[in-house]
Amino acid sequence: MTEVSRTHLRRIPSVERVLKFFHDKRAFPDIDRAAVRDAVREALAGLREHGARVETETDPDYLLADIERAVAERLAERPGLRAVINATGVVLHTNLGRAPLPAAAIAAIGEIGRGYSNLEYDLTAGKRGKRDVHCESLLCDLLGAEAAVVVNNCAAAVFLILDTLGNGGEAVISRGELVEIGGGFRIPDVMRKSGVGLREVGTTNRTRLADYETAIGPETKMIVRVHPSNFRLLGFAERPAVADLAALAKARGLVFFEDIGSGAIEDLSAQGLNDEPFAARSLADGADIVAFSGDKLLGGPQAGIIAGRQELVDRVRRNPLMRMLRVDKLVYAALEATLRLYRNRAFGEIPALAMLRQSPTDAKARAERFARKLRRAFGGEAVGVDVTLMRGDSLVGGGSAPHVKLPTTLVALNVDGFSPEDLETRLRRAEMPVIVRIEDGRVVLDLRTVLPEQEDRLATEVLRSISR
């Protein structure tokens, strides 16, 4: 252990000092003292194990407050899953829960969750019904599909389609689409697990229709096309159009399945998302069946949506795995409410879409207002606190349009006596955690991904985090 690290570890208070701190402020008055002591020991052991957490923290009182937060979590006074303020500018931030739900979806969850529902009850016939019919009519209307069904995420949708329609046979797929996306989800592995033989065609960057034609054999059941999500080939690249692959599949008596990934069902080309496939367009161009996510560009809850020809979707429904991969009443409630907003063209009420559509002018105006609010809260031109504006870019996130940057205006913070890393840590450990990014040696806040109703709380947490 180096002398530097020993110095850092000396800053960690003793158990008795922490307990006195709790006693003086009357923390945890209804919790057994032995339980509090045990939780304190666990929290201090964690600090010793990860000494780097205290390397930049020189304020003993703040460190005690940080230990109090850790103890509260261990005593279950604070849930493990917590709301945070996303000031990163990444709209579909996978680590932060992807798309925030519309107010209508939240209301629907409350309405259905607080009591009983007709999840599997046919109100017309007065007998048991099927849950997998919920949301189907809305999805069919929006996508122009014959049938649709919902499972728990897009990975499940892909696996279920392959297992149902390709098991025991081969699927032809371009080498350029054998990608790995978040969480180690590899298309080749999923295909093999589903019992589908993999027939690769073309090269990494160029696959032609003739490559598919040549590869089709007696064991071929499907042609598969995969949207590469957070991977892009630029320059000397080529792959057949959906309509051409659909025509080939139809001529050879095969199923053409497209995994379109992020699930845009509204035109976002004005925001630069020109190469994100649309489910409705894919189906109109001849895809037999498609799969996409509910919590990415659609802006709803986590779900995997399967849509396409009636006969194929019905086969998916009958797969025994469907019971393991189905969704619950709360997902149906949130998804249906979100889809109704699409049907009513109420795009401004879908937070993810509103964030993506925010113009550079609006982003600048909002940043200017928030910067003024912070300066007033700091007492005007506070000594040692610098709040400035700088140009920057927001990101779509969630594996969608990785090359697209959304111009924005950032609120940059520079506080004397705090390194950017120290300030970032304090904000992340705030009562309402604030997740930020560091650019050009400063902590920056991107208001694009801060919900309007969170602005006052954000200002409060920034003030608390720099208070000595």
C-alpha cells in the first residue's frame, strides 16, 4: 500500500464516530442499534475496499453523509432501484432505463396496477380469454400488419421467431449483419440456440442478392435481415433492399424475417435518423414478420413486438416458449397508452420523441434559462462558481443511430476547490442522483434529457453538492 493510499484511508471515520454522527442528528431512530452498527461496518468496509472513492473527497462531513446514504440503503430505507436525473444528453440511455414513459402510460399503469383487470378474461363472452390479444389491434392499425403479439423484449422476440419458424432448418443471413449488440447479445449465438442453422453469405461490407440466391438450399427455411443497431459500415458497403429480399423469399417459398431493432414507427428523418428502419415500411415492402423494441425509438415500456402475417404470428403464439416470454398487465397498460398517443398523433406527449425533436434553438433557450436560475441561486456572480454555456451534442442512445449527433447547448460548471471528477461524484451520490458527463475539464449538464418537472430539483442538487 502506498503512502498516498494510506492517507486516503485515514480519512475514513471509525464506527463510533459514524454512530455519534447518526445520534447527534437523530438518524435511524426506529432501527435497532445493532443493525445500524452492522450496516455501518459494511459501509466502511466497502470504502476501505474501494479507497479511490475517497481520494478526491476532503470534506469529512460530506463523507459522513455519504456513509449515511450507504447505511440507509443497507437498512432498506431507500430502494435499490431509484429515480435519477439524466443530464447526460443520451436520450435512450440503456443504463438509466432507456425511454421515460409518457404521462398517459404512467396513469394507465396506476389504473391497472391498483386493482383487477381483464388481463385474461373476455368481457364480451364472460369467460376466460387470452392476454396476447392486448395491443394487437392498435399495432396492426399503426403498422399495417395482419397480426401482432408482444413479448418481454426484442431479444426474446428474435429468439421466439427463429425457434418457431426456423428450428431444424437453415437461415440465410449476410455476414455484415452477424453483429453483437449490448449485453453480449450475438446474433449467431441466438440463431444457434434457437435450433437454426446459420448460412452466412457475402462479405462483411458487401452482400448482393445473388449471394442469397446461391446460398438457398433444401434445408433453408428463412432469409433473415438484421438491423446492425450500434454498428455501422460506411463507404464501400452494399446490401439488398427489403423488397428484393422479400421477393426472393416469396419466389422460393421461404419466410423473410427482419429484426428492425429500435422500433421507429414515426418518421425521425428530420433528426438525422434516416437509416433507422420503420416496421410499417418493412411490412409494406414485403417482410413476412418483423421484431422490434418497445422502449427505444417507440418511447414506451420494455417489450419485444412481433408483427406480420397472420399465419406466422399465430404459429409464434402457439410456441410453448411464449408463456415464458410473455409480458404482464403493467407492460400491456403502458404500451397500449403509448400506442394510443401515436394513433392520436400526440407525439409531443411521448418524452423520448419530444427530446429527439427538440431544436437547437429551443435547447439553447432552455440552457440559458437554467444557467440564469443557477446563477441567481448562487447569489449572482458567486466567487468560485462559474456557470457558462458551451456548444455540444446529444446522442440518441440505446443502440440507435450511433452516428447521429443532435446539436445542443450545455450548461458547464466549474467550482473552485472541486475537480470535475469530485463534482461528478457528488452529483451522482446526491439525494436525487444526477448523472452528468465531463467535457473539456468541466462537468456539463445537457438539459435535453432532463424532464421539465425535474429542473428545480436539478438546481437544488447542484447547490447541495457544492455546499461545504
